[in-house]
Amino acid sequence: MAAGSAWLAQHASLFIIAVALFTFFLPQAFEWVRGTTQTVILGLIMLTMGLTLTTEDFLVVARRPWDIFIGACAQFLIMPGVAWLLVKLFHLEPALALGILLVGCCPGGVSSNIMSFLCRGDVAFSVGMTCASTLLAPVMTPLLLQITAGEIIEIDAVGMFINILIVTILPVSCGCLLNYRYSHRPAFPVIQSLMPGSSVICLACIVGGVISTVHDDLLARGLWLFIATFAVVLCHNSLGYLLGWSAGRLARFNTPKRRTLSIEVGMQNAGLATVLASTFFAAQPLSVLPCAISCAWHSISGTLLAGLFLRADRQREER
């Protein structure tokens, strides 16, 4: 089972895309992923994150405050700002604008830690940034969304704050507590080894639920809707990587830290964005489409970027 979990983690993007395509042709398969069920699934993803975090991971935040401060500023300034500019540039309709703005205002994605490890980044910094951005999310995500999307729709900032606490902070805290209490048990490492695969399956279920929700709109408006939305997601994600790297260079970070900052800024918690869109923007069902595309694309692009970083290392070593 551990081998299967590792395989899923390594091929997360392919698995998620496969589920999305399957759902497009058989949308009723994931009609059960709605409302509370979707929230519970995201909670399970965050629980798996908590189960892999240790006290040492949280101490990174205290030991490297300057690094974490720079990272948090980059995370919550670059991605919301780029999303807002893209919304204006592409003249997106309100529903799609809400989706891309929501992705931009969310914290960093859980899988960014894996990508940072793969590309020889600063993994401790990556974990510290993920912890910090997740802890800040209940306040920063509603606040930034109010600033960037308040003119499009009324934002229930208090309700969003409570929702993010429930679906992120609570399960992460439970996972950390379980890790602290039972990490010495022989069976616990086995459970931890199953977490990456479990997280991928849960994320795929969320994407399947979204595709099921927007299936009729996709059929009615054709391939153009998907291509246009993907183009915005691609620009948002790519600019996040580029500006994250630039922020690290401006802060005089070394190469591993620049790589980590690039990945942390560019890869968002699109699963959280999906659940928030479904919960708070139900009247705008297409708002979940950019979130679903981001779920799949961020995994693909993160893997590609990690590969490019490693290729640069090999070329440097061959000289």
C-alpha cells in the first residue's frame, strides 16, 4: 500500500487529469461530491498534512522569521495582485474572475513541499512557509478577497474566516496532535506513508465534483470556455513562479531558497479555493472552474519546474 501511495504522489497530475476526463464523460460518478462532503474531503487533505508535520517544522517559523516574513509577503502580495491584473487584462466575466481571484488569495499548496524536495530546494523553508501561510489564511484570504473582488460580489468575510478555520486549521491541528502523541508507535510511520496517496485521491475527488458541477456549462459553451480559463490559470501560475523567484533574488536568497520561494508562491491551495467557491459563490457555479483547472495544472507545472531546476543542476555539474 505504501508503494501505491508513493506512485500516486509521483503521478498526481496524471491521476487528477484522468479523473477529470472520466467525470466529463460520466458526470454522475462524482455528483456526491457536493457541499458538506466536499468540505469534509478538503478537511481530510489538511489532516494528512498535519500528520506529516512535526514540532520541528513549526520551530522553523520561529528560527527563521526573516525568511518566513519575506515568503509570506511574497505569497499574499504577488498572487492576489497578479490575479487582479489578469482579471482586468482578460476582461473576465464575474464568475471566472471570482474563481481566479480566489485561487490567488489562498495560501500555498500542500504539494509544494514535495516539489521543493524534488528540485533540491530548501525543504525546511518550504514547510515553514506552508505552515505560516496556512495559519495566516483565515485572516488573509477573506481580507484580500474583499479588496480584490468586493466590487464583483459581496464577500462574507466572517463566514469565510470561520470556514477556513474549520477546514484548514482544525484538521491540521488534529493531525499535528496525533503525530506528537503517537509518532513513536511502530504503526505510525506506515500510516504516514499512506498520506501522500490519500491526499491525491481526495484532491481528485474534489476536481471530479467540480467537473460534475460545471459539466452542463462546459457542454453549452464548448471548448473555448475551457481554453480561455486555462490560459488565465497558466499566466497566473507561471507569473507566480517567475515573480517568486525574483522576490527571492531581491531578498538575496541562495539558490535552494529561491527555488522554494518560486514554488511556494506559484503553487496555491486550489482545493481550498474550490471548496470556498462552492460554499460562498454557489450562485456563480462557473467560479469553481478556474479552481478545478488550477488543482490539476499546479501539480503538472510544479513537476515540470522541478525538472527544469534539476536539469540546470546537471548541466552545471557536466561543465
